[in-house]
Amino acid sequence: MEVTIKDTKICLIQGDITLEETDAIVNAANTSLRGGGGVDGAIHRAGGPTILEECIEKYPNGCKTGEAKVTHGGLLKAMWIIHTPGPIWRGGGQNEPELLKNSYRNSFQQAEIIGATSISFPSISTGVYGFPIQKAALIAVETVLNCLPSNSIREVHFVLFSNRDYQIYEKTLTKLMS
Ligand code: ADP
């Protein structure tokens, strides 16, 4: 699915974010920034060891939940990786929605700082971190749409690994557009 809002193209893609050719891709990292499973593991595997080396050198204290840190893309087509630890779902009463919003907002802000004009997001926090996908999709799409007017990003990809996740994002975007 692809829509254009003002000057920005929003694309929903089912697939592997490590294959994206946007200027930046976002990594659903953990707070240590020392690699992990899921999309984090896939990005470090595909991008090679220089990504972890840069994380260790530049970010000895890792990254707080909802914040975002940048490294180069290593062997990936994307020039940059924006690492953001999303919140772990603990039932919804621990500020999880606000923290997830921060992950998207701060990733956008970092993209602006590095001069990226295109960015790809995975579905942050909805894997091992257990954030309910419907709620997360609404936060993801809404936050990105809100960030667009004040940002130089011209193309946003949401890269969903499963067909189910893709369909939920598709419904969410359709609803928000209507
Ligand atoms: P979190 O810890 O933030 O929940 P996960 O990596 O466990 O992060 O999951 C986040 C989402 O990323 C899940 O929907 C998972 O299916 C998806 N995912 C896993 N590998 C990839 C990949 N290579 N490309 C895109 N999405 C992926």
C-alpha cells in the first residue's frame, strides 16, 4: 500500500527491513545497544560487526527507552541505522504508549539531524516486547503522520515482517486517512 500525504510518500511493505534502500532504517533495539534477537539481530547480522563496534564506542551507556541513537549502516544499503529501544509491554499502565510514541518521534528527529530524506521503520515493541499490535500500529502511524509537517523526510516505509502485521497497519492507515 502506498499513499502520499502532502509531499511525503508513506509505504507499507511486507518483508525484511535489512533489505531497505532508504537513507535510514530504524532498529527496534534494547537499552544496552549491544545487539539482541528479532529485528535487532537481523540488522547486526546483515550489517556486519562495525555496527556493534560503533555502538560500543559511541554509546557506552546504551540508550534509554524511547530515545534514539545513530550509527552508520555498515554493509547495509541504508546509510544510517537509528537504534531505539521501545518499551516492554507491562499491561499498559507503565507509560508504554507514551514511550512508544517517543521512539517514533525521536527516531524522526535523529533522521532530520543526519539529513535523511527517507526512513524505514519496523513494528517497534510488538515482537518479544509484547506491545499489542493494534495499539502499536495506531501509535506508529499517528505519530509519524504528526511528525511529517515539521520534518524534511519525504518517504516513510513501515516494514512489516508478517502478513498479519501488514494487514493491521493497512487497516490503521486506511482508517486514519479517511
Ligand atoms: P521488540 O523487542 O521491540 O519487540 P522484535 O525484534 O522482537 O522487537 O520485534 C519487532 C518486530 O520486528 C516484530 O513484528 C518482528 O516480527 C519484526 N521483525 C523481525 N525481524 C525482522 C526483519 N528482518 N525485518 C522487519 N521486521 C522484523
